[in-house]
Amino acid sequence: MQKGSLMQAGIQTSIQWPLTVFYDHSCQLCRSEMHNIKARDHADVLRLVDASDATALARHSADKLQKDLMALLHARDAAGVWYVGVDAFVVIYQATDMGWVGRVLNWPGVHALAKALYPSVARNRYRLPSRLLSGFFEASRQRAKRRQVQAAAQNAHWQANRCQAGRCELGAYAEDGNAAAEQAAGPVRASGTAQQPQQRESI
């Protein structure tokens, strides 16, 4: 069981990964942000669950009322510890390549302000300019996918041309590397839904 820790003033706790995230999939803005976050979850420690789907909630034994899970973002770690609202965002972003967002949200002043504003934002999320904001998150997700593809291609190139003791090992390395690059470069849909066959998301 993997562990992480946050030691700033906002949250001072150890996180037991993986983290199950309960979010409103019916909200376009929420959906776009979560898919962007999942695209950056390179360690695959986030499990997304659609809080608007009662069947999905039943499978995950959320132990909380659906109306509460729909009202604010919730996350539960492997030890059963719950993080709600801004605290959920803090720990969620820690799992991504944008960990700095979580660290900033955990600064004392920022954390207090965000906690004061977030409930109002959550209540009015369907009234926000979702198309504009979703476009921002989708562009960010696409950039993350491109970087992932580039990293896989670079790793494949390195593996294919790796030399040890004056002898280059091609063959298996080249084949494995090319396969990894092709898998990472799988189709990316512009609709905002992450194309990740290995993603354990219930929607």
C-alpha cells in the first residue's frame, strides 16, 4: 500500500493510496477536470467513480449519502479516510504531474479562501461557462497525452539503442519499445473523455 504525506497547514496527514474519487459525471465541467486529472495520474492511483450513478456508488460502498457526494467533491483513501471539497482537490492533485496545484491549495491563506468559496462554486457549477472551462481542461489533457506519447517514444528509442559492454541489444527492446509507444499513442477523443483502456473508472 503506497503512502504519501501532506505536512502544510491545510492538511497534515498521511495518504494511503489508491484514492477513490467521487465526482459528478453529469456535470460537464467536473467531468472535463477529472478526465484531465486522470490523464496526469501516471502512477494510476486514482479511481474515478460517478457520484451521479447510484449503481456505481453501490458497487463502491461509498458509506455516504448520494446527495452529499453530489454536493461536494469527495475522495476516500485506502485506509478509509475521507477528504471533502478543497481537501479532496489537494490530495487528488498530489497524485498527478501537477502536484504544485495541490501544494498551492494547501497554503494556509489560499486553503482558507478556497474552502470559503468552493461550496458556492459547487452549488452553481451548472451555471458556470462550462464550454469555455471544459475547453481549457480538454486542452490541458491533450497536452498531457502528447507528453506521454513523446516520453514513451523517447523511452522506446533509448531501449532500442541501448548498448551494454560494447554490445547493442536491439530486437526485443525495439519491439517492446515500439509497442509501448503505439499503446501510449492510442486514439485521443476530442469529446473530453479520456481514452485509457486501463483506467478503472465507473461512469
